[in-house]
Amino acid sequence: MTGKPINFLSVLVRFDWFTETEEEERAQLGVSCLLYQTVDWFDLSRSLSFRANNVFQSQKTVSSSLWGGGNKEKGIDNREHRRVAKQQLRRMGERADTTFKTTGSKWLLPVSEHLGFPLDQVNFLACQLFALAAAFWFRLYLSPSHANPLVRHAVATLLGIAFLIFCFGWYSAHILTVVVASYLIIIKADINSVHRYSMVTAMGYLTVCQVSRVFIFNYGILSTDFSGPLMIVTQKITTLAFQLHDGMCKKSEQLTPEQKLLAINVRPSLIEYLSYNLNFLSVLVGPCSNYMDYIDFIEGRHISQRLRQHSGTCNGQNGYDKTPNPSPRNAVCKKLLVCSGCMLFFLVVTRSLPITYNVDPDFVSHAPFLTRLIYAFFSIQAARPKFYFAWTLADAVNNAAGFGFLGMDENGKPSWDLICNLNILGIETATSFKTFIDNWNIQTGIWLKTVCYDRAPKHRLALTFILSALWHGVYPGYYFTFITAIPITMAARAIRRSVRHYFLGSRGLKLGYDILTWAATQLAICYTVMPFLLLAVEPTLVYYRSMYFHVHIISILAAIALHRKHKPRDPSATTKTLSSASSSSCSAQCQPVHSNNNDKVD
């Protein structure tokens, strides 16, 4: 989604657009550097094939050359420095042009060149739009009343594999390999250890691929980013394995109500396993769903069962068995409208607020602290719509096929948010770190809760954040983000427990408290996720030094000071909270009950 600045930069350098006078030439070079910085290489696809650290070093070198670099004392002519800077910018532009290549299909290359978008992203968007059309066809003409489950499984699987090959070419073999290997584990391994073997295999293969991509980036070799689908497949493989272990090895009293509902009692067949992991609805960008929900969808029970749950009866006297299934048309249209708004925002606003400018040497050295803080806040806010777009479009694709029905809401209208991945309003109005996490990447939160947080004997919070970082990849910035999140989460819990009740006496105090905690939460999120986008160690440390590590210091001191002020909650109360949350999940619309940390932070 960031091709135009690269092309424009190449044109500027290739045709020597720079002016003759020293002052004008320096200004134009500065503009060119800024244009280069607007290349948001840490996009959703992570498709650019150069390393963040190298680019950061190149930017510093060019900046030094542009502004003299202190070489006047050595008698070196500034025009020579500007000539070197031009050459470096030209090399940057040529290197960036490699991002228009892909290991997938080249059929849409003319479209890519016309729009100025990287080809792999054009391929991805084309597949998602085709999937949207195919999903409507799948629901209307390949419904359970028109086709048996075997046909529906086969079509969904073949389309999914076709999308993988179209987008990633031979790299799709990685995804197919880990799925087949995991199925062999499901069939052949001891059922008492199947969840452990599956976790080690899927996470191990994902980590090896992530490490390989980092080394490929280091050496500048072309690498189409297949890790996104591999990450989704890893979630599905491990979720199914743990739920299979719950259903075949554990007694009913050992399971929570939610685990009982989702437990799998029979090993899946090969076609069921392939369809669950590789179906075209979620193979590219997810979201991860539960195996039992997906099988109910394929076999035609998905909507009817949830309508019965909503009515509170299973005797068929409520009339739901005799009425047509609710149509997802309105839900799909609303979500596509959100996608359009997010795309427009990205094209108009996001590109004008590059994240990399937060670590620009000149900006860090000369801008006041408050200016740097405000720019960081707005640049992080502007980076979100691209995630909103991808996840909302994926949700719309599933809904168009008839998958994702949650039940009837409090107004008696159908809700299609069973597998939604975010709650935009909840994110933008979050007044606590927990609320933000609960509403961001919801299905990944469910996965972390299912396979780690609910099952870890101790250190659940730390282990959950570590697993999340490992799943995302091996870039150092990911680990900076998730390690930083631990003390912030602990501090947020301690502060909330200590002071919140003082502000509940009046509406005015509560409003003031909400405004203050909203600002604090958004700034803390900004501080925490910045390394996630910067990726490399050096720019991360530059950013944190420019912020004086203030959030680290404040959160650690608050967590220590308030740690012993309140006793831990009664475990039985926690159990009751989780039980009630699970029982109400059918009527909620993407609520925090689906989080990976339901009882971590109050």
C-alpha cells in the first residue's frame, strides 16, 4: 500500500530534479528524504525486502550528508556531500523497487504498476474481493440444502489452496507442509500428548520461517511475506489440538463451561481438517475460529443452534426451525462501508504521518518533548485504519458465506460478530489498557486465552505475552512491545483498584476520570506499540531515549508501590466471573469476554 512514494522518489533522482542553488538544492533533498521516510515498510504484509535497521542507518547517513555532517572543518565541499546524498537516495529508490516483485502470480502486474501498489498487496486484495463474491455464491448456491458437507468442504479447501498459490507461489508449500504434518500428529500421536506435539510443531515451524525471513531481509533477497497465513494456521492447529485433548482425555469436571462447549470428541477426517485450516474464507488473513463452530457452519447447524440458544428452548416450538435463516446482507454492507472509510483514511491521512519520523535524527534532536509526544500519538492513531480494513474485510467475507452468526442482540436483531476481530469504537474510546487489548485482535486474544492463559499453572500473564511475541515473529521490536506491556498492565490494574472508586460519587468526577484515563491509555498504547512498528533495536532505543523511558519508569514504580495495597481476589470469585462471562457470550457483540485476559485487569 505504499508504492507511490517509492516511484516518485525514483523519478526525482533519475531526472535530477534538484535545483542549482545550494539552499534550494538542500531543501529539495530534504523533501526527498521525507518522501522516502513516508514509505511505511512495516505494513500488514511486511512485504518490503530490506531491513529496518539498515534503512535507519541509511537515513542517518543521508541526513548527515544533507546538513553538512560537520565536514566543513575538514575542507570537504558541501556540493560533494549532496552528490553522495543523491547517489544514496538513488540506491534507496532502486532497492525499494524490488518490492513490486512477488513469488506469487504476475497476472496483476499492470494493475500494480498503474496504481503504484506492491504486487503482493494487489494480489492479496484481489483474492479477498474474489473471496467476497465467492462467499455469496457459497451461501446461496452451495448451501447445506443444495450440497452435502463433503462438497462444501472440498470447494472451500480447493479455493483456499488456490488463493495461497496465487499470492505466494511456491512459498505456499510451507503452509501446506505444516498442516499435513499436524494432521499426522493428530492421527498418529498419543492423544494424551497431542496438544503438546501440535504446539511444538506448529510454533516451531512458524519460528523457523520467521527467523529465515529476518536473515533473508538482512541479505536483501526477495521474500514474499507468507507468514501471515502461516500465523493463522498455527492458531487453528493448536486450538483444535487443545480442544481435541479436552474432549478425549479430560473428565467433564476438569473443564470450564466454555471448554465443555468447544471440546472435540472425535478425531477429524482429513477433508475436515484441511477445510478447517485452509478454507478460502480465512486462509489469508483469518480470523481463527473454533473447529466445532466451523463444522456446524459447513453442515448447516450454525445459525439454527444459536437461534435455539437465544430462545432458551430446544423443542422447536419457537418457530425458528420454520423461518428462513437471517440474512447477513446488512451486516456485510455495513462492514464494507467501514472498509471503504478505512481505505480512504489510509490513503489521505496515514501516508502523511510516517511512523519512521519519530526516530528521525533531526526531529529527535530539535523538536521539543511535547511535540515529539504529540506526533507519536497521532502517527500511531493514523496507523490503525490499515488493520481495521484488513480485519473488517475478512469478517465481511465470512459473514457473506453465512458464517459468524452470534445470535440475536438485545434489540432482537441478528448479530454477525461471532468471529469479528476488533471493536473499533471500543478501541478508540478505551479508558484502560485491558479494554484496549480486549477489543484489538480479538480472535488472537481468544487463542492466547485458550491455549496459554487458562492452562498455565503460574506466571500466566508473562507467559501469555511471551507466546504472543513469539507468535508475531522474531523482530526485536515485538519483544520490546510485549515485555513493556507487562509492567504497564500490572500498573494499570493496581492504579485502577486504588483510585477508581474515589471518582464514582458523581457524574462529573466520573467523566473527568474517564477523560484522564482515556488520554493515559492512548499514550501508553502509543509508547508500547511503537517498537512493534519500528521492528529493529536501534530505532526502538532511539525512540525510548527520546521519550526518556518515562512510561517504563512510571509503570514500574506504580506497580511496586501499589502491589501490596490490595489482596488478590478470591479464586472462587474469578471462577464465577469467567463462568458468567462464558454463559453470556452468545448474546454479546465482540465484548471483552473474548479477550485473552478476562480476569487479568479490572
